[in-house]
Amino acid sequence: MFFPVRAFAPPRPAPTASPGGPPTAADLLAFARRTAADRQLTDALPLDPEGRTWICLNGPGGSEAWLIGWPPGSATGWHDHGGSYGAFATAEGRLTEQSVAAQLPTGGWTMLELADDVDRERTLTPGDGRAFGPHHVHQVRNASPDRHAVSVHVYYPPLPMMRRYGRTGRTLRLERVERPQEWA
């Protein structure tokens, strides 16, 4: 059976943003955790054994949100979120996040040598989540050989772009910049 790589759900009411301004990282994380706990929603996500699937959701305060299905062995590769801050939470399965704990320059470079002590790794199981700032570089993967994972990701402002990186040892190379129109 074939499932589309991208599916769209009917709009859901967005929670109110923080008083007087855009949603905070804590607001995004709370939304991601609440949405990840919504079994009716997460069970509606079509899962494809070949590739990731997703549903676009309305996030809080004009944020961009995604419910994502991860087949066994799938991963994002190294990337950032184009200056947006965000959060994600695991609904099902187990995801491993590897990140660079250093603020990288936002432009003007194509290759960086990273310090020895900047690598972080964490595993997120159902109900676990994390928020991150606008300069966060990471990769996320479902290392399970036989189980799908499902997660909720939220970004504010909505993603203006994503930078994709290649990494060999301590060397991080900018490989390409993707724009939202490329994801449609």
C-alpha cells in the first residue's frame, strides 16, 4: 500500500500565544508535548515503511508545526532551522538527537572546524521533548531496526529556510540551503 509522503490534516485551533507577544520556546514545547499525547491525531498519521510521512498542523501563535512519522532507520541528516527557534516531542517509538552545543555563525562560511567538546546526544522516548534556540544544528534519527517513531515539531517564526550540512569528524560543511517552496 502506498501512502503520500506529505498529507494535510484539517486545521486545528491554535493555542493562545504568550501574553503580549509571539510564542516562547516553552509554549512550543508545551504544544509539542500536548499534541504528541493526542492518540487520535497520532494514530491518524499514515506510516510508510520507505520514508518519512508528515501532516502540517496549526501551531501556537502563528508557529509552524508538523506531525512526523519515522520508519525504522530513517534520519534527517545534519541541519538547522534557518534562524527559527523550536521544540519537538516524541509520541511513539524512540528518537535520538545528536546536536552541536555551540552557536555557529549564521552566514559567510561553507566549512567549520568544531571543537572537541561540542557534541551532545540524547534519546527521546514517548512524552520526552526538548526546546532549542535559533542557531541549533542537529540531526534526528530513528535507530530502531523494526519500529516506527512518531514526533511533533514546532517552529517560530515559520521556517524561512533550512541549511543542510555534511559532517566528517569535527568538520561541518554547508551543503545546501532549502526554501519552503521546495518542500511543497
